[in-house]
Amino acid sequence: MKKKSLIVITFFLLNNIFSQTYQFDYLIKYAMANHKNGFSKSNDQFVNPKELFYYGSFSPTIDKQGYNLIVYDYRTHLMHTFRISKTDSPSDSSKYIYVSSGYLLPNEKLEKEQKAQVYTHTFIEDISGGKKMILKKFKNEKAKKADVEMTGDFIKIDSDLRAFSYVELFNTRADLVKLEDNETYYLRDAKWKVKDSEGEYHTNIYKIPLTLTLDSSKIKLPKEKPKSAEEQIEEWKKTIVR
């Protein structure tokens, strides 16, 4: 009996060691438009507010018959692609088919810059379900003038989802966004108007759970790991004829 129990425990331990599980709690639909230059963008993402270092982003497959869900994992610096049919439910993990994996190149300089960024929220007025606030992003804590300023409707929710909106608005990573408070909001709508840009941003939030488990022994990676941005720059410098 003891031997059988030991085998079962060993099986589960090995299964945990050689597998990676991604737990998602929310599906966020984004839409953003710049009225000055006509640029627009929309995206659907699965996120986990307790684990900001990974998220899943949808994109249509080449044959337009389904979607690729690309999971970006900044802790392992890997991205994993899963395919799902258009007719399947996005919450049904059994419908996702693993396709391949790739490397996420670390950029220490960019990460340092993003970690230093400061975000402030100034109350304007109460609105239905939340607050209207002025959102400002500063380059760092020493900066006196904000890089970006916009007015946004922040809606109360049971988890803080603001960092995921800032990924889209400010081209940063959610796990590098440091907020000054412990509030739980999501940014539903935002508008900005500056010298070279005028636009708006909208989100819809759906509480849809999804769990994807990837067998690490079956990960398909490129044969050669690409060089980091810093390494490529150094190689480029060496080719310059002085």
C-alpha cells in the first residue's frame, strides 16, 4: 500500500515539474483609435490579475478558420502558441491545440526604463460604478512633466486590471507597472488630446476562466536561441569600419 502511494505521489510530482500551467480569469476586449493619423487597433486578451508576468493574446490564423492564442511568459522568456477553432468556446481548454513555442528576447535597458515609469490618478468626479480620473504617466519619479495625460473612467471590479490597459496604452509590460495605490479598477474608457495625438480607448471585461497546461517535455522551440537586443547591437558595432 505504501509503495502504491509513493508511486502516485511521484507521478504527480513529476507531472508538475515537467508541465506549465497558465490560469486565466478574465477576457479583456480592447479597442483604441488615434483620430489624428487614423491608426486603430483592437485585441482580445486572457489575463490573470494575480500573475502579471504572463497573458494570452488572440490573433486570426492564416486560413481565417480559427484563432491563435499566443501566451507571452516573461518569467521564462518564452511564448507559446495554441490554436482554437472559431466555433469552439474560448473557455474550453480541451479545444486548444498546442502548435509551437518561441523565445522572448530580454531587453534590460527597456525593462529598466519601464520599471522607472510612474503613474498617477487624480480624482475628478464619481460616475456610475466608479470614478472619472486624470491618468498621468511620468518617465520616472524625478520627472516634473507627464509624458502622457488623459481622462479615464475607472470602474470598480473585484481585481485590479489597470496594468493590462497600460500595456496597450503605453506599450509597457504589466508586471513592470507599479501603481501608487491598492485599488481594484479597470479602465473602461479613456480620451486624450495633445499636440500630435487625439484619440480614445475602450474595454469590455468578461469573467471567463481558462486553464491551459503545457507539457514542458513537448515544447517545440527553434534550434538556435536568438541573441538579445544588446548582443545584436554589440555585433553591429564590431562591423563598423573605423
